[in-house]
Amino acid sequence: MDFKQLIDHYETLPKSELIEKLVLKNAKILSQDNQIEKQNDENKRLQEIEKNHQKINGELTEQIKKLKGEN
């Protein structure tokens, strides 16, 4: 159903049914927004972990080079 058809459909609904449908849609959108926010937070956390791992790997590589006498 495209947007125009959806509007046409909503215009045919009784007011109470329209309100119910819109409230349910709004609740679903809020739930999805919360899930997106959680996923964004997790993504930021994982990016920070990756950044720290890269730093540690670089430091370890330098230490290995020093131990091998390659510096």
C-alpha cells in the first residue's frame, strides 16, 4: 500500500479506530527508536574496543621489534 492509499484508507476509518491505529503505530515507532538507540550505543562501544585493540596491537608490535632488535 503506497502513501496515498494509506491516507485514503485512514480517511475511511471511524475516529476511534483511526486513533487506535495511530497510537499503535506511534508505539511501534518509539520501540524501534529505542532499539536503534541501543544498537547505536553498542556500535560506539564496539568502535571504542576496536580502537583500543589497534592501539594495543601497535604497542605490542613496537615491543616485539625492540625485543628482536629491529628498531
